[in-house]
Amino acid sequence: MKSIVTSLLTLLGLATACSQQGYENADVNGFATRIASPDVVVLDVRTAEEFDEGHLQDALNIDVKQEGFVEKAKSALPADKTIAVYCRSGRRSANAAAMLSKEGFKVVNLEGGITAWKEAGMPLETMAEEPYEVDSFTTQNGKTVTFHALVHSSIRIEFDGKEIEIDPVTKLGDKTIDYAAMPKADYLFVTHEHHDHFDTTAIKTLTGESTQLITNQRCAEMLGYGTVMANGDILQLADDFTVEAIPAYNTTEGHLQFHPKGRDNGFVITLDGLKVYIAGDTEDIPEMANLNDIDIAFLPCNQPYTMTVEQLANAARMFKPKVLFPYHSGQTDVSGIPSLLEADGIEVRIRHYE
């Protein structure tokens, strides 16, 4: 009887599950058979760069080498399905399979990894071209911070395996952002309550078990939860990650009702020494003169709600960021800002933040 069972497993391409390792190994044919089932989720545990070069159809990507792998996996993977895991050669995926099986997942690992898969002539997918403009910067310790220009004031930031979302909005005008296709947020920042910054649908879609929402008092009250920051508050979110809440308000008569002083936040986010100022909805307020050593700034530009082009230039000159992104621009023409600030030594990058 035992020999019959063993023969059947061999035909399916499956090695006998070892009770000590807690997961199954499968060769290419066996793995292909398993992932054809709707009850199986495919997980690629290589780096994002490796994933982009080619991956199995419908695979999720969570880098096993990044901090918090298990927590991210538990947030993203359904507990009632089998997880089919692979890497380049099978070594990293075996480690991932062992970790996931300890958390109660049923796991099958691809022996030989994607290398064996390709050698067998099996199909792969490549990533479509990034639909959003992307800018990457390097921190003082060589870590990468990547900004995805989604829309208006919605920014996706990747840093050292962490997902950071700023003012996520699902739909604005004729543009729709598919947050379901993005990883769950580790940190989600909301500056204030206006519809082009505060969207409960987007927040719900991006929220996982470990997501930390950081916002002002008003938005926390509307949601019924969230970490509240008032102007001037500072939070240490990790050893290499701090955030300070900066005032954001109108100063022009007739516009004061849009963003009253003391209610809304901008944020200075420091990632491994890289200082990023996300201004929120504000005019060129005097508090900007107190900002120091800002590497990257996002400043809004659409009166009557935020700043004119001239106000934005004045704001930038107050603290002179190394790189400036005009955002929240609506119908305002921001194309002249780079030449306006050229003599000030400020690099201006125009992206699709209409």
C-alpha cells in the first residue's frame, strides 16, 4: 500500500511531505498541476527587481529577505488556501515555506525554483510598464526611497520593505487608482478631511492587520480610529523612521475657511536621514522658514485652495529643498516653476500630480 501511495505522489511530481519541515516539495510538473487549482495562491519570495524580470502568472511578490516577511504574508495571504511558493533556485522559498508552515499555512515549494521552471519551457509573465511616474533616492546608509506619483496629492512611497501611502484617493475626476493591486500599507498618512485627501474606500483597501494610520484629530474622529498628531507633534515610528506634523493652513483673506489654522497637517517624514516634506493643503506660511535640511518637498499649487505659482516659489525659497515636486495642481499651469527657481539652486521635477 505504501509503495502505491509513493508511486502516486511521484506521478504528481510531489515529494513525500516531511513532518519535520512541515511543507511539501514539488518538481515543475507537480507545481504546475497544483497552481492550476483555484484553491492555490502563488507566492514569489524574490526581490521586486527579480520579480519584474519575470514571474509566474498571478503571483504575489513578498521578499523573504525583507524585514517583516511573516507579518506581510499573514496580512496578504488567505489562510484557507494552499500557498505555492518559489524563488530563483528553491533555497529562499524553502526558508519561506518553513516560516509559513509554522504559521499554519499549507505550503508547497517549487524545487529548483524559477530556474527549473524556465528550463522546462514553462511560461512567465513580465511586469507591465509602471503606470505611474517613479522617482528614487538613496539614503545616507544606501537604502532606496521610491516615490510613485499616483494623482493630485496621493503618493505611494516604498522604503526598505515598507509601504507608505500619503492621502490615498480611489477616484479623482476621470482617473482611478487601483489600490487593490498594491501591497497593504505599513503606514498610511492622511493630512485632512477633504475628499481629495480623505477617502474611506482607499483607506479600507490599503489597510491590513499591521497598518498604522496617522492623521489629525478630525479625520480620526470621522473614522473612529487612528493615531492623532497635532501640529508640532513628533513620532518615532522605527529606528530609521520619524515623522513631524507641520502646520498647514490658508492665510489669504477670503480663503481662510478652506484650511483653518491648527486643524490640518503637513508632514516631515525622515527615512534613514532623508527628510521629506509633504506640505498638505497650505499657503506659504511663516512656519516654513523653520524647516531645515529638507531633501525632498511636495508643495501644493492651486488657488484659491492652496498656493499660486508665486507663493509656491516663495515657500520653496524659505527652506530651499534639494528637490521640489509641485503637486495638488488641478488646472494650474506649473510648467514655469523650474525656470522660476533655477537661480535658487532648487531642482524642480514636474510629475502628473494634477
